[in-house]
Amino acid sequence: MRTSLIYRNGTVYEVLMRALYGRHYTARYRAIAELIPEGASAIDLCCGPATLYTRYLRRKSVVYTGLDLNERFVARVVEAGGRGEVWNLRSDDALPPADYVIMQASLYHFLPEPRPVIDRMLAAATKQVIIAEPVRNLATSNNPVLATIGKRFTDAGDGEQAHRFTEQTLDEFFAEYGPRVVRQSLIAGGREKLYVLTA
Ligand SMILES: C[S@@+](CC[C@H](N)C(=O)[O-])C[C@H]1O[C@@H](n2cnc3c(N)ncnc32)[C@H](O)[C@@H]1O
């Protein structure tokens, strides 16, 4: 599978994410981890190298499953003691059930039609669906290196993704889920927006 540089190796991915989020890097994971109680089950879609699990959820004995297209990332989840499955989330297959179904920084991979994946998440969750999505597009960063990463390095193995959300387009999208949206707030210094939906 051919992917962008950022997705080739878990360590490269983490170094680039640290550069992109700077001092807000840990806050993006903490904001989600705080919502998952000790011992709950969680499925993390597009889990990447499972930093959410290894640094935050493992110590809370969360029963964690990471799904990702990238077999190297899934292998890291399994090595770290979680469950991991290679899964193309564009497929219509029903997701495994869990108390919490999470997706961070990945909804843009499903544009222009992100509804089917959200609906599968709602069907799988017994408690909540948690989504955090970037709302500051790095492609417009003043830092030319970060801008290049934001524009070009988005290919997870199934094509480059040119479209991104803004805070306004995300708010409009989640407004369609009406009262199911029980919380929405900016996290990680305003770089991502978090939405919590009841299952
Ligand atoms: C920006 S990373 C986010 C990783 C992690 N959630 C985080 O916040 O650190 C996007 C992830 O989505 C995965 N991905 C992209 N398209 C996918 C698809 N169709 N099915 C499954 N995973 C996909 C990529 O392999 C990558 O790990």
C-alpha cells in the first residue's frame, strides 16, 4: 500500500503530529480520554499508531480496539496490548459494538459524504460517539513546511484528500444530528472541534 510520508511509520507520524500541534499535542488526546470511564469498551476508528490508547486509555483499563487501513499502525496497537484490525472504513460493513465509538482527525477522509460512517458509528455505540476534527487547515499555515504537509501528505493509501472541514461546515454538518449532539467544544488550542453524540 502506497501512502503519504506521514502515514508510513508510527514514529514519523507522531513526530509530525507533535510539530503540527506544538504545545497543544497532548491536550487533543486528553480531551477525548477524559470522556471515557475506567474499564469501558472503546472502538477507535482511523486509530493511527494508537497514541490515544498507549498514552491515555491503557492505564484506565479501557477495552480498546483500533481500526485503520494502515497495517503498520494496526500492528502497533496489537504490540501495545490492544485489539487492532485492518479495516477500510469506506466499506459498508457494520462496526463492532462498543460503549464508545471514537474518531479523531479523520472525518475529512470521508468527504464529500461523511454521513454513512457517522451513522455506522451511531449504530455500533451503546453509549456515545465521540468525534474530534481539525478546524484549522494547515494548508494555510504561515510555516511553509507545515503548509506543505497540510496540502500534500494526506494519502492514507486510498488517494489524496483535498477537502477539509472548517468550524462552520462541521457545525452545519452536526446540526443535522439535532438533540443527539450533547456537547461541542473547541479543543487543543482551537485546532480541533469535539462533538459528543448520544447513541
Ligand atoms: C490524521 S490520522 C489520525 C490518527 C489518529 N486518530 C490521531 O488522531 O492521531 C488519519 C488516519 O486515518 C486512517 N485512514 C484514512 N482513510 C481510512 C479508511 N478509508 N479506512 C480506515 N482508516 C483510514 C489513516 O491510515 C490514518 O491512520
